[in-house]
Amino acid sequence: MTAALPPISAALLSSRPIGGGMVELCLEVPDSFCRAAAPGMFVHLKVPDAPQHLLRRPISIMDLEPEDNLLILGVQPKGEGTRLIASLGEGRTIDLLGPLGNGFSLGEAKTVWAIGGGVGVAPMLYACREFSKAARVTASLGFRSREMIFAERDFRESAFRLVIATDDGSAGFCGNALAALSSHPLPDLIIACGPLPMLRAVQEFAFVHSVPCQLSLEQHMGCGYGACLTCSCKTAGHDGAEHYARVCADGPVFDARKVVLE
């Protein structure tokens, strides 16, 4: 079991809508947080002023500005808990745990496809910024429609190439984010985060084309550090047998060859 981290009281410096119903929170965090963070990791936020919400909300790290100790989160206010978090005003503090989990690993890859869908687009931004220091990153982002697009300018600044796909064809490629890359040369590495059907398609594509692939899973969580086993998922071991792993502590990023997507 991963040791529990002490909570951080992070000051909310700004909160603003960034499109697609998403709200960007800019938080001031300790230098130690920035040194420990990596693309694909997440934080666990306590819902403020709401004792009825005992469970924290896992939110992927959307971006990090370590020179100023700034943590950027993209929050989609879907349930009451995330609505309360997204509605906080500047000057408030947020109780958070993190950075948590295991992130993406670039390794020796020189070309990368960063595929995001829906809310899963958010963690791709941090990955693009970091991996672009050593590789050519093509970001392919899928949304339901033009109205759901967010952070487009940030991705254009951070990725070598940006591809936008929409289900209804109202912006960019008409179709999904994986299909939008069909005419592109195969990369050295694929990383992806998004809805389960998208991850299954990316996983199958990587298998067929023998491309190393890492998938970030979105999962309901309890404690956030591996004690409660609420977020267990199936993985395939070296013996071929299925085992269970904890998305919060063993993930949220998994080797596509080892995770079983149900």
C-alpha cells in the first residue's frame, strides 16, 4: 500500500471558464509538489464546506508551472461535488492530496501521439508540454462538437502538431481522435486518456501496429492512495492470469499490454 501523503492547503489564485463547460483552477502549491509531479498524475480534492461529501474528487493535473509553483486543474462540474469545487472564488483554499499515482513515461520515444477525449483531454496538455522538450508530439483531441472544445490555444503552443476531431464534424476532422490520425506516420509511443470505448480502440490499434502504448484510466476513487481498493481494475500478469491493480496507486497510467478494459 502506498503511504498516505499529508494534505496540502492550496490557495486558489484564479478560476475561469475555458470552454466546453470546463473550469480552469490555478492553485499555488509547495515547491515539493512541483518536484514530485509528472504528466498523468492527479490530485484528490476535498469538497469545500460540504461535510456530506466525504469522498474526495480525483482531478488530473492539466498543467504545471514549477517556476511559479502553480498547479493548473481542469474541472468539469458534473455532480454536486465538482460543481462546488468549480464555483470557488479567488482567495479560497482547497484541501488536496497529491501528486498521486503513476504518470506517463516518455522513455526513448522521439515521436508521440497524445490522444485525448472529452475530459481526458486535460492531462494531455501537461504531457505535451513536458514531452515536447525531447520529442515531436502530435496531440489529437476528440470532442462531441465545436462547443465542447477547450484549451485549444494552449495545445497549439505546446504540441508539435494539433489535430481536432468532433463527432458531428462541426470543427476539424469529422470522427474520433484516433481515426483523425489515420494518414499520419506511426509514432514511437502512444499515450491516451478518455472514455472507455476510445481507450479500447487505441489499445487495439497499438496491438495491431505493435506500437508501445500507455493508457490513463478514469475511475471512481475512495482514498486515492491504494488502501480502500475501490478503484481496482483487471490487469494481465506475466503468467497470463488476470490480477487486480489499484488505479489510484498502480495507475492511473498503465501499459496497454497489461490492462484489461472491460
